[in-house]
Amino acid sequence: MADLVSHPDEVKVVSQRFGKGAAAMDRYLELDGYKAVQKALASGPEWIINEMKASNLRGRGGAGFPTGMKWSFVPKESAKPKYVLCNGDESEPGTCKDRLILEHDPHAVIEGVMIAALAVGAKTGFIYIRGEYRYLVDIMRKAIAEAYARGFLGKNIFGSGVDLDVRWHTGAGAYEVGEESALMESLEGKRGIPRIRPPFPAVVGLWGGPTVINNVETLASVPHVILGGGEWYAKLGTPKNGGTRLFCLSGHVQKPGVYELPLGYNLRKMIDDVGGGIWKGHKLKAVVPGGSSVPILKADEIDLAMDFDTLMKAGTFLGSGGVIVLDDHTCIVKFCLRTTKFYQHESCGWCIPCREGTDWMKKTLVRFHAGGGIKRDIDNLNYLAENMLGRTFCPLGDAAAMPVIGMIKKFREEFEAHLEGRPCPFEEHGAAVEQLPVLA
Amino acid sequence: MADVTITIDGNKVTAPAGTLLIEVCKSIGTEVPAFCYYPGLSLQAACRMCLVEIEKMPKMQTACTVPISEGMVVHTTTDKVRQARKSTLEFLLGNHPLDCPVCDAGGECELQDMTFSYGAAESKFMEAKLHRDEQQWSPVVFFDRPRCILCYRCVRVCGEAMDVWALGVQNRGSASIIAPNEGDHLECEECGMCIDICPVGALTSGAYRYKTRPWEMKHVGTTCMHCGDGCKTTLGVRRHETGMQIVRGDNRDKSGINGDFLCIKGRYAFDVTHSDERLTQPLVRHEGRLTPATWEAALELVASTFKRIRDEHGGSAIGVIGSNRTTNEENYLLQKFARVVLGSNNIDHHRTADFPALAAALKNTQVRTAGMRDVFNAKTILLIGNNPTDQHPLLAWQIRNNVRLHKARLFVVNAQDIKLHRQATAFAQVPSGSEAFAAAFLAGNDSVGESVGGDARNALLAMRQALKGAEEAVVIFGSEIRGAQVKAAVNLASALNAKIACLGDYANSRGAADMGLYPDLLPGYAQTSSEIFTGHWGALPEQPGWNIEQMVNAARDGQLRALLCVGSNPVVRYNVDPFVLQKTFLVVNEMFMTETASLATVVLPAACAYEKSGTFTNTMGDLQVVKKAGDLAGTKPDFEIVIEIADRMGFDVRKLVSLGGGTRADMGQSRGAQTGEADRHAVWLEAQNLEPRMTPFDPAAVLDEIQRLVPGYGEASRLNVAAGNDEHTTALEAGQGSATSDPDLVVPSEDTLFTSGTLGRYSNTLHSVIESRRKVPADKKTPV
Amino acid sequence: MIPVSEQLDHFFTEKMKEYPTQRSFLVPMLLYAQDELGCLSNQAVEYIAGKAGLSQLEVRNVISYYSMLTTKPRGRFHVQVCTNICCQLRGAEDLFEHCKQRLGIGHKGVTSDEQFSLEEVECIGACSWAPAAQVNYDFHENLTPEKMDQVLDEYRSR
């Protein structure tokens, strides 16, 4: 469905089968499909986890937790069944990579789930795909059915004596469900309210059993790690940041798209070279480098290697791989408002600082952008965000707070330019006052 | 778990590993504020008020979810913690309406208190607040959404603790809302726990809302006057033109056997006390009609008539029917009055359980009776018969929450599929009437297996296996088992090494039984010839008297010439033909013009249990204090009425109320506690350098005698009872233990959650709940 | 009478067997039932509550959490325009405005012929192909007002 792009700097690992019809079983098998899982079956859990650790593969969902380590936390013995859960609830604004994987290479996801299950001793895996991605649910259903038909799933897979099931599941519209414990709640048929941690999912997860939860891209990378070896994979990236990653270039670049680049690829190069520079001959203003929730970078701050550690040092995060590019015609206040509106809409409402904080920030920004702002609002917005940060029940509060803090810090003068009835400098007629939310 | 030592604000504290940090803080007096945390309910970590700093942890942690571990260093008073609390309150107050001046919770609102302690004076919020109109969810539950802070206490107490699950959370984000199960209204047990537990004024009570300000009330801790479970209830009382009016019932201080639990009756059905139908003037039948009279005239008529009949026809021509809702002291006094003053053993009451049979069956066994606290702590509970959810709400609460919080095993044997089946480890449905056979079968008697039928037999067999080796067990049985069959329940308890309890229906049914309101039993299930009593009271009529049925028959035959009926409605309960009592001089002490009262020659307006002092014994034998809360001009407590009749009959009342006989009597006053009369009296006495003396109207003097003479009551600590605590009494197992000859007179009340015998008919709240259910046709119950 | 088709009911029954608890398949069940019925009517809620072994209250609690689920009928074609940041940067607001004008309805409105409904939605995962919209489950990407007109016309003629 979505257009594919390419660039010479790309190193195609997880995207190597894109556009090659690999959603069909036979084609997938021609392209080395289901070889990794057989190798994993032959080599045993310990070997798998060691390879994963050696690969330095870090979670592609956003937090960047080392995958091998995560798997090693699962207790060997468990009275309750263990599970593997694939997080396909991709919904962080700026992120559209899992969609391509699920569309072009669903079997790789299944295979990744299978290998994870073998590694931790789970008998069942679930692939949770967000509700909006119905066509991907249909593709996945077909892929799973084919895998069962070939004896790759079910009883005695590949004649190994091992039983393994992989199931599909779908959501129905909730960003919060992308948070791992909320995802489990949703899979159990409940409202997507996160769980109290500890206990962590690796110990008490789905239906109380130890559970490994990984992002689609992470799991789709696993077969490549297993076939190519952990060491090979690690070398593709930078130290401690193994491999490649799908970067979703969006916003004001000439050639937006999803590109697979080695970790550590330079951000400026990514925008200028891979993305073809800023559209319409405009100038770069800012970049949100890891999905909507990470702090913004100004145009002069982007000479950075795109890996987890470098970006953290730069005061932001690599996050989910969504690189959102803003040109100099963009109103930061409006961008901040739209970002905040999103988190206000998606807050589950469970805890006070997130529920009230997102709502308060949104209301203030609506008024502010419409020309009704006063100087105190800027400090108050920052105050609200600072008081959400690190105090909410789950990371959504941080995700809502960080962009606001970042934008006020880096573009305060632009906020000030909106003050006291002055129309938004980027709009011809000033912004329209939005209607306040009507309660459901 | 092993003890660990942690440091809180520089203080070393030792507690078992795994204890929640918030509880450890509380134990040393360090306040960690919280809205969503509530002991006994599931953890939420939602309000974020309890964030504290723990060294080596990068973020602040919620003290309500952190189990302590060795060496933890906690800071609860740092600037960072203080700022977190302040900002959380700021977040809340953003949308919370500041209508505190008219809010029911104003003055006892946790949000108000926390804002006072930790909040900010400055308001930063300039936006429009979310608003929605108040909703009425049931006759007793109102919801004011903007005030709701979403702590989810109501949802949890309704679901987890009540097992009703009538409240949910809907929508998300700032549109999140607490929602009732029927869309726009509630269908539930109307216990009001959700209102009680609400930290703010979001859920308010139909009975209390906008009636008063919290600080305008006095609070009196007493015992509920409805069912036999004996919940402690705190009555909020305020001045009213007719005396002192009760405006609220709750048990927010969690004292007593019930913690914060109350059912609809305990919480709202105090409204009978100020029903428009209360009798406030004595009535005497004059030319066929009941006509108002003075107390003097009415009492004089009663006393002189009783005296005449006694002297002319002997005491056996007079009968007395006592009450299940009068105090122990009044019951004791009443039967003593019958036996000593009237010279009659014709005394009975509406029996709802066969306590005498249990007393007899317990003789020569090691089996002991269980108190209400035992039900919450037992490891195994076997419930045979009854439906506690409807008839014993506190007992059901204790069972449910013992199963939930302590993982107790519950075994249920019942003719119906009762709601407690949900908590049961095993359930056996047996044919109605075969409960005792089931008990015998469980105790190992295979020969009765046929009596319960095949399926039930198998279920019971499995239950018998599961019960083997049960520890700390309690066997509870309902009125289905009575007479000689009670022995089967006792044998079972003996086999299981279990404690036992028998379920009677009204607030002082057990007290009525313990105090000897039987024609053939004296207090403590002693035979009528018992020397314990003859030694103190002098000669007593030896022959057992007439029971209720026999009294009615005797009235028909003209042999029962007078009948004193105290707080009882036998005309309805025992289906008495009204014409039968026509020839009898009928005196009725009542709150209302009941079917029985309407037949009376003299009606004396009685004070109810919330308007007098004394004690109640709940069905489990727990003795608790009854304190005067309300006051209704024109009424008198039954205690006083009986004393006055005896006095006017020329009897030396000091023989009835043994003043000076005891050494333990406290100075509790039966009247005047609200008006300050008692206090003024005490002050006056002291000023005159006089010792306080009791009046003949002081029930405490009778409690003194009860404690001296009634087996199983003497050990109860008066101090503890007076302080509002429960003391388990053991009249059933401690005394001689005799059975009454009439087990067939047991008539269970068949009350539901929304009825309370004759008394319940005068509660507007109970009525409105019953009516509201009637109005909604079954097919209209879901929202359109 | 069950409100959904027998095939769907059968599908639910079979799929539910894959989970250890009865309620687990609730969220997909609601979505698939809604696809067939247009919205989650009272009958649908009652049916699914029975299927999942839950109270209707609990089912409503879940429905109200998920933004794709609705108890109110939508149009035959539900037009969902993403206006989240990546789409916003590339003209989503104008696009949404255009849809409003074109369909004559606002956010969450339904046309009087019940053919179309419109909703401004959050990120649908088309950030690199912005601005984007979904009509029912179909993605339409790199949209302009002109392209949107073609899309709407195409659905209208179905």
C-alpha cells in the first residue's frame, strides 16, 4: 500500500524482503524464510540468548532496552505458562515502520516470535496489531494460517517435538495500549490501563505468566541476527547500538519515507541526503528525532550520530525512529499544541498528573495560540510539564511533558511572539479559537 | 516474612519485609497522603499523592505500592516530595469545582484537608472547568461528576469488597467518568459504601445531602437496630424541634466488628426514628376508639388493671410478649417483671432461631460459639442454610472479605443457589428441609445420605473430603436447623474442631433469648426452677408458662385477661385473628400504630433503640453498647415504662433494679445525655460533695445484675463495652443449657436487604428503594 | 436471536478458544461486531457481554476506552482524516477543512443520507506519506484536496 523508497546509504536487513512478495509463504521460503527458527531449534535457548546479547540489538519500540537481556530475565521455571507478545500497536506520531514490516514481511515477525518463544520456553506467542491496520491483520492471519498449514506452527514444529502456537490479535484505537503493560491488559480484554510495576512482565505478564514483549521491528530483526550471527549484526551499528534501524522520515523533507540505515547514521545527512533536503526551498527549523514524544532539536543541533546513547547525551531520545522535520515556516506553538492535543486525547486518565496536566496544557495552548495568551502562561506550561515529568503512572506523562518543556526551552521567543492578542506570526488571519471539548 | 529495617526521614523502623511502605510510614506517625490507596482494596498508584523519595531510585516512588526491603532509605519531607504533592493538588483543583460552601463533604473532605496541608494558595488555572449536572443514580446515591477526583475507591469497594460490581470507569483521559451499571442509574444493594468511601463530595447520599454541615452534628457510636449482626454505627445527630434528630449513619472511624461496613439499613434506615407516623402520645381506648391520654393516666390504668387481674385471677391470667429490638437490660427487666411482679411465666417473644436448642446441644461438648470477628479470621467457614447476603449483610461481608483477603475456604450448603456461592470453594445444593441431614452427613453419618438425594450426596461427599483436617473452622447455620436437629450441627462442629454460630434475625434476637424471654426458660437458658434466680429474686412461678400460641388460645378462651406486648407485632408474625384479643386487656408499647397496637386497650409510645441506652447481643453473641443518639419528645424507653408500671402497682422497684447490688455499674444515663442534663447533674453532685447514685431508671444497674447472674455474661469487660467495643458472650455454652419445648415457634423474618420486619415498613428510604425497583420494568433496564 | 451473523458468531467462538480466559478476545470481538453492525447497539453489547461472560457495564467500560469503537451509528463510509503533527506539517488541516465543506458535516458528523461520516483522528501510521486519511479501513495517502475529492467520489459511486 504505502510507497517504498530507497537510498544508496541504506543497509537493508530488516527491510531486505520489502517489495519482494514475501508475504506469500513460498516466496518467503525462497528468501531464506524459516531457516533461522530451525537453526534456533537446533541450537537451544542458551545459544539464542547469547547471540541476541552479542548482537547488541536494542528494542525498536522506543525505550531501546537490550533485547537479549530482556529475554534472559524470564525465569526458566514457571508454574504459569510463559508468553511472547509482539507489540504491533504502532501509534507514536512520526512512526510508520512496523506497518511496512507487517505488510511486506509478516513471516519474519512470526519467525521472530517463534525464536523468542524458543529462547524463553514459551509455548504461545501473540501478535497484537493496532485496530487501524486491519489490512495488516488480514495479511497476518493469512501468514499464520499458512505457517500452521506447513507444520511450522502447532504441534511438533519442524518435527522437533516442540509445540508452538502463534496467534493474532487486534486493538481498537488507543495509543496508550502501545505501553507494554497496557498492551497486556488490552490483550486480556480490558481497558488499556497500565499495570503497577514491579512485577515486570518478564516475571508476571499475560494472565500472570512470564511474558516477553517486543516491538515488531525488534522481532523481525531476530531471524537476521540468528542467521547472520550476533557479532555480524552488532558490527552494522555502533558500539552498544547493534544493527540497523528503520527511520521514518516525515514532515518537510523532499523525499519522506522509511529508510533502513545503520545505527549511528548522521542526522543532518539523513535529512539533507537521504531525505533530499527541505521542501519548497525552505530552511530547516527543527527536528523531532524519535517520534512525537522526544525533545525537539534546533537546526544547529543536528550534527548527531543517530544511536540511543548519542541522542540521550544531546538531551533527547532516539525513540521509535520517527524523524519529524520542521521547516522555517512552521509555527512551534501550533506544533506544540497539536502534539499536546494528541497526548490529551490519548491519556488513559488513570493518574492525576497526566489526566489533568495534558488537559490543562491543551486548554492553555488552544487559548495561547489563538492570541489569548499572557506571559505567565509560558512559565505555567513549563511548570505543568515539569510537574508531570517522572511523576505519572506510566511513561505517557513523560511523553506529553518532554516536547512541551523542550519547545519552550528552545523556542521561547516564538511563544512570546504570540503574546497579548498578537496573531500567530505564521498565519495569515490569526488562528481560529477552537471549541472546548464537549464531554462524552 | 522476616523483619527488615528501613530508614524513614532519618528514623530507623523495623517491620516485616514486603509491608507496604505507606503502612510502615503510618505506623510511625509519618503521614503520607493518598487518595486512591485504601487498606483492603486493590492497589492503584493512580493519585500520585504518596510519591516519596527512595535513595538509589531515580524517580519518586508511590509509597502505596512499594514493599519495603532491607536498608531502604526513604525521604517523605523533601522539597521534591512537597512539590509533587502540591502540584498534584493543583492538577486536581484545576477542574474540581470550588463549591465547598455547599458541598456535603465540606469540612470532612480529604481534598480540602490535603489542600490545607500541602496545597498552594495561588491558583494558576484560567481555563473553563469541565462541568456536568448532578445525577441521581438511585434513591440513595447521587453523583456530582465535576467533584470526582477519580480515586476509584467507589468502584473497588463496590466490586471487590461488596461483590456487586455496579460501578465502572468509562471513557478515558479527562473525559473519564465513574458510571453506574444501568447507564443512567444504579441497580445494586444500595449499601452506600461508595458514598461513604468517597474522599470528596462526588457521591452523596439522598438521605443526608444538603441537610446539615458536618460540624453541626454530634456523633454517637451505637449499635444498629436492624438485623442480628450488630454493626457498630456512628449516628450524626442534630437539634430538631421535636428533640434530637438523627441525620446520618456511617462508621467512618472503622471501629467495631464491622470496620467501615454498613448495609442500606444501617446507613439509611435510621429514618424510622423521625417518621411522621411515630407515636408520641399515650393512647387509651375510650368508647371503642384509641384516644390521646396523659402518661400518668395511661400508666395508672395499666398498673391498676394488671394489679387487679393478678390479685383476682393470679399472675397466670397475664401474659407478656417481649421484643427482638429492645435492649438486654429491657428484656431482662421485662421477664423479671413478668415473673416477679406479675407472678407469671407467660412470657415469650417472636423467635427467629432456636438458640435454646443450641444451648442444650452444646451441653457436655467442647464446642464453643464463634463471634463475628472469628468469621473474618477463620481459615474454613461452613455455612449451612440462610442467605447472609440478604439476611446478614455483615456476616456476608466478613465471609467475602475473609475469602478475598485471607484466602479462607468457604463451604456452602443451601437449598437455594445463594450469592455467596461465588466465594465458595465448594457448594452443595440440598433439598429444602434436609440441611440437618447434610450436616450429619458431613460429620460422617452415612446413613442420612439418602435424605439429601444423589447429586447433593456426591457434592457433600466431596465437601466432607475437603473439610478433613480443616483448621480454625467455623460452622454457621440458619433457622432451617432447629429443635433436636441442632445436635447434628454441633456434632459436625465437634468433628471439625470448629466454633459454631446460629443465625437469628433481629438486632437483639439473641439478647431476647439469652435474657430468658421464654415461658420455660430463665435468663441463660436456665430452667424455671433455677436456684441462681430464685436465690436472688425469691420464689418464682415454677410451672412453665404459656408460649405465644398458647397465650393466643388462652385469650380466645378468656383465660388470658391481660397481655403486655412490648415492641412486637404478633398479630402479623403469628397470624393472629384480631377478634381473639378482643376480650383481653392489651397493652402495647410501640413506636408505630402496628396491626397489634391498633387492637390495644392502651398504647404507650416507646422510644427506639437509637433513643436509649443499654446493650445488644448480636446473633453471634457479641455484646455491644447501645447509646442514646436521637430524642423524640413524648416517648419513653420501655425500661422506664416497665419500672413505672411496677412502681404504680405498688412494687418496690429497688427489688427490680438492684441498686447498690453491684460494684461495677458506671454512671451511664438513660436519658438526658443529649440535653446536657446528665452532665449538669454530675457537676451538681460533685459540687455538693456527694457521690453520684443511680436512679431506678438506669439500665446499667440491670446490666450489673445480668453480669452477676447470667452465665457467659460475667466475663465481658464493662470497660470495653462502654468504650464501644464488642465483647463475646457465651450464654449458650456457659450455662445449664436447656431446650425450650416449642421449636416450632421459630418463624424466620424472611427479611431482604430492603426490609426490616415491621420496623422497616416505616422507613422512607427502604420504601423508596423498593418502589424505584418496582417502577422500572425489566425490559427498560438498559439505557436507550 | 444474536445480532451478528452466524459466521461471525462462529468465528468468535473458535477464536476465543485460543485464549486462557473468556474475556480475552473482547476488544477484537467488539471491533468485528461493529464492522458488521455499523455500531455497538444495546443488543450488540448484550450479546457480547454474554459471549465474554461479563456484565454489560464492563463491556461498556471497555467500549468507551477505545476510540475506534462507537455506540452511535456512523456513515457507510467513515472518513478519518489524520491531523496529527506529521500530517499537519503537510497540510492535513486544510484537508480536513475541505472534507468538512465537501461533506457538509463536522467532526464526528454523519451526512443526512448516512453515506458518509467524518472524524478527525490521531496518527494512523502514515507519517511518511502524509497527509493521509482512512475511509473505513482503506488508507489514502499523499493527499491533496483534489485527490480527496476523487477518493470521496469513488466511494460515493460504490
